[in-house]
Amino acid sequence: MANALRFIIVPKVCHPVRRGNKGAQAQAEILSRELGVEIVVDYMPPSVADVAEQNAILEKAARLARVASL
């Protein structure tokens, strides 16, 4: 697939069931097939509900996105 979209889910804290991640992954597969565009969903939960850890995850994701776009 020529184009790709990447979404990053950073929930408040990692939950054992991870329904949000499962639903996002399933929808990404459906949309990828329908639109002909690769859709990637990265689930990046913090180990504890901590704003500083969430921010660190978001900053890491932003750095990775910048590197990938080069």
C-alpha cells in the first residue's frame, strides 16, 4: 500500500481487558481493506496512571513519527 496512517493510543493506564485497543485494531483492519491504505494503531499505555509518564510516551511517539517521516 502506497500510503500509511499511524494512530497512537495512550490511555490513562494499561487495563487488562484492553477493549479500546482491540476495537481500534479491528477498525483499522476494516478501514485498511476498504480504503486501500495501511492503517497502523500503536497501543502505548503507561504502567501507572501518571501524567509525566503519559507525556513521556507522547514525546517518544512524536520523535518516532518525525524520524519515520524523514
